[in-house]
Amino acid sequence: MTFERIADDLRQQIREEKLRPGQLLPTQSQLMQEYKASSLTVQKAIRLLRNEGWVIARQGRGTFVTRSADFEEAFENVASDLQQQIYTGTLAPGAKLPAREVLADHYSVPLNVVTNAIALLAGNFLLRYTGEVPGEDVYVRDWDDHGFATQLIHGRLVRKIRDGSLSRGSTVTVNEVVDTIGGDAEAADQALTFLALEGRVKKVHRTSGSRQESAYVIVGGEFGTELPVTVEPVDEESDTPAREFPSTAGLAELAYKLERALEQIDELQERVDRLERGQPSGAEAG
């Protein structure tokens, strides 16, 4: 039998619930014997079913009929692994991602799981399509993409805080972040602003020589590593246009407003401290 006919027969068994969700598929040897087919033919049939989402492979355990929970787990695993490869530099800025079919084989997941994971990372400014269409070639964004630079710096700083490279109580400045991680001062400043909003760092003012400069004290925190961007999964079979993501300009404006708000909070805190010490503020002294 051809691999298409074997896949058709297994699909029908799943539809009729002769093979139920979560049930282990017969082994490759059993399928070869049942269908009088070669090892390669059976492998191609299983790969086809996996790419279509009928079954899912679990390393060391075998291939199972898919349950709805399997898609969520597979999606999270693929998106998380690709994201960490970008943060660690395994997938360098500007690098081209392997084809979706290659990624689906690598992670043993359906194609639409890979498509949705890529869409999430594109919405979070980590990946880009050559023509902004999910089916085309996909690349890691470059440092000159401001949204990507902000997200990458943010993610790498989170990793440093979590692994202890940036210990609690230590301080960093915008220029130090640029020197050690990369990007430009504006992207580094926005990444630190997001970290302040998440409660990982606190902005302070310190004296350096004869001038004052802003710095950020590491205070820790256990929040997610993603920027606050909501992305809806993409239905591979749907003709619905892809959702438009927030523009880089909009992100920059938001970060600017948030930073100004943080500065105002700092000023109010200073006034409260003065009042508690019985010292009038500058305006009240006048």
C-alpha cells in the first residue's frame, strides 16, 4: 500500500474512534506487518498524519492520537524553544529560520503549531516575514529594528537576572547595557523601563564624578519574559487577514509615556520623604 492509503485508513480509524484520543498508535513494525508495507512507507504515512495534526510523537514513548491539550503543549514548547534560541544567540539577529516543514519534523508537531508559534514571535518583534505573510520565509529581526532590539535586550536582561549574572542589589546603566548586550541607548532605556514596570529593577539617581546619572537597581521578580503584546493564533486554513501588530513607533511612544510616569512617581516619593522628615519641597520652600 502507498503511504497515502495507509494514512487514509488510519484517519478513518481515528474518525470512527477505533483509535481514540490519547491512544498509542501501533508501532512501526506492527503497521509494516498489517499493511504489508516498507519501513519508509509507514514512516511517510505517520509523518503525513503528524503534519495534519492527527497524531503527535513523544520522544521515547511512541506516537499517540492527538488530544486538544497536545496542541497547547506543543505550541508552548515550540514558541519557548525558538524564543530562547534567539535570546541566547543560537538564532542570531538576521538569521533565516529553517522551513516550517523542517521545524515540524524537528519538534514532531503539526505544521499549524509551527505557524502559530512563528506568528506569536513575529508579534513580539522577534521574527519577521519577508512579505509579512506567514507562509513565506521567516527571519530573526535585525538590531536596527527598534522593537526587536528592545525585546532582545529585555529578554537577555531577564536571563541575567534569573541566572544571577545580575545579582539582587547590583546596578546597571543604559550605557552599560549597550556595551554588554548590544543595541542602542534608546532600546536599552525602553527595555529597562519595562523591567521597572515588571518590578525587576528600580530606577535611581546616582552621582558619577561631578554629574548625576540614572541607574537601575536589580530587585528581582518572577514575571514572564515577553513584552505585553497580545497575539491571536493563526488558523492555517483560514483566509482571514493576519492581525496587525502594534507598530514600533507606538511601542516607543508608550515606553516614553511610561518612563515619564515613573519619573513623576519618583518625584512624588521624594516629596513624601521630605514631608516625613519635616523638610519642605523646593516649591513649598519658595
